[in-house]
Amino acid sequence: MAFIGTLCLLLVLTTLAGHLSNRLGIPSVIGQILVGIIVGPAVLNWIHLGNTIQLFSDIGVIILMFIGGLESNLTLLRKYLRPAIIVACVGVIFPVIFMGIAAKLFGLSTFESLFIGVVFSATSVSISVEVLRDYGALDTKEGATILGAAVADDIIGVILLSIMISLMGTQGLSANSHQQNIAVVLLEQVLFFVVTYFVVKWIAPFMMSISEKLLMASSRTITSMVICLGMAWLANFVGLSGAVGAFFAGIAVAHTPYRKVVAEHMEPIGYAAFIPLFFVSIGLNMTFAHIGQSIGFIAVMTVLACLTKLVGCGLGAMMNGFSLSSDYMIGAGMISRGEMGLITAQIGFSAGLLSESYYSDMILVIVLATIIAPFLLKHAINKLPADDKEAMMAKQLGEN
């Protein structure tokens, strides 16, 4: 029962923090992440990231991305698929090269430097989704490009991580076995997107139509949750983030007549408990232990973590003819590393790709970059042309 008290405290604090953040004109997620920092090991040391909080956090990011999928425009995603892939590719190359070089200059081995570049090639779009929703910018060309690029980023990051682990040879496998493992991962991910096509086209509409005939309260919401969790599990099974599967599940349900009722029911489920704990968990990962010994390294890597995505993804957007303000918004939307960076760092650390001392520093850099990202994204949205901002505000008021 101890967790019940912890959950109650965190919900009170995140609600108040979100309210104060909105009153101050900053994204509410910042206040919720700060709650985790303050009550966690970094400051007061009251609450630690235990298994139950982590479970709520995992469900929270899945529901958040499912809602993001529900509110996305598949036509826009298709239209901006090519720009999204180019943005993702350039946004991966920049961190791998520049953060890898910086790590090497700080005395890390070549392998560790490469791995740090791979860690920061990942993007966690869940934070950006929340900010885009707050400002009515999710269903825009920039929002569609950010979402598409983040999915492509995830796939590229998994492939790079698989190659790094294979080259490291920590499991004592032959080179042929490594190549086979990478080939299997790629094949599984291709099959995942084949299954996703069938889910969007036929399976989800069929399941949702059946749900309407079930003599059960909230049967449509339960069925949509089954689709969401099932797709999240399948994505995780093939080595992708569960958030990717949940996002496509949201798109699938959005293309049925039940989009509105599912959205109305899923938001209270997510925001009542699970989604706030996801943001809190990011803050709980932070610790200031030994920060004095490596503050220069942390500061440089945090700046590079932001700049490599901001400039790299912005350049990718520019190559596709976006305006300067849109380039800025897309670059800012790709900065957040969140759970993707944390997961990649943990997998690599377990595989022996990074020493324990540098692993702790990387966690702190990931959290700092994730905190900075919403501020930059809000600033980028405010820099958009007046007509675009007015359309976003009108959409936001209409939803509220």
C-alpha cells in the first residue's frame, strides 16, 4: 500500500506543478519533470524510480503516443514521409559524428565515443507530442514531419545499436551470427510494418465494429486499449519502442467512426495517473552525485545534444523546402531524448559499451536535454507566421 500514498502525492504535486507552469506560460511537462527532480534522488531523495512507478511510466508513454496517433492526420503523414525520412537521417548523422568526436576529445575510447553518438541519435517524440498538443500544432505539416521523423529515427537507432553490440561481441558469437542477428532484427521490423498496414486497413476497423455489438460497458474503449497495448507489445518484441506501436494503433483507431468517443475516454485514463508519472520518471532518473567531477563534460554534451538535433534536423527540413521558422520548429521538436535515450543507454551499458561513470553522466545529459526541449519547441512555435499560429489557436480552442 506504500505505493498508493506515493501515487497520491505525485498526482497532487504534478497537478499543481502543471497548473503553475501554465500560469507562467511554460509547457506543463516542465513542471511535472521538475517534480520528479525535486522529490527524487537529485534533491529531496523521497521517492525512487521503483518497478511500480516504472510500470505506470511505461503505460503512460504508450497511452500518450496512442492519443498522439488518434489526433494525427494520416494524409499529412503520408505527404511528408519523404521529408521526415531525410530529417531523421540528417538528425542521426549529426549526433553520431559531432558528439562522438567530442567524447573522443574528452578521452573516451573510440568504441565508447561511437556509442555515445548512437545514444543521442535517438529521439523521444512523446515530450514533443505533449507540447504540440498543448499548442494545437500536432496536426500541422511540421507536426507530421516531426512524428514521421521520430519513427524513422527509432528504426535507425535500433539498427545502429544492434550493429554496435554485434561489433562489441559481448555474447561471444561468431561474425556470421552477428550478421544473422541484425538480419533477423531488420526482417522482424519489416514484418511489423506489414502487420501495421493490415491493422490500419482492416483489423482495427473490424475489431472496433465488433466492439459496438458487445454487451459490455465501455466496450469500444476497451477494444481500442487492446489494439493499443497489442501494437505496443509487438513493436517492443521486434526491438522498436512500444511508443511506436502505440502511435500506429492510434492512427488505426482514428480511421474508424469511433475516433471521437475513444479520444474522449482515453484522455482521462491517461492523464488521471499514467502520463504524469511518465514525466515524473524522467526527473527521478536525475542525480547530482559526482557532478562536480564531470561538469564540463556534462555541459558540453548537453549543448551538443541540443544543437546536433536542432541544426541537423533543421537542415534536413531546409533541404525539403520548409521555411526557416518551420526548420526551427522541426529541429526543436526532435531534441528530446526522453525514454528512448534512457533505454538505449541502458541496453548499451548492460552490453559493456559504456563504463559506469560515463553512463551516469549520459543519463544526466539525456534528462537535461529533455527538459530544455519543450522550451525550445514552444519558442519555435511562437516564431511561426501569424496565420499559422492563429490556425493553431483556433484548433486548440475548438478542442477545448
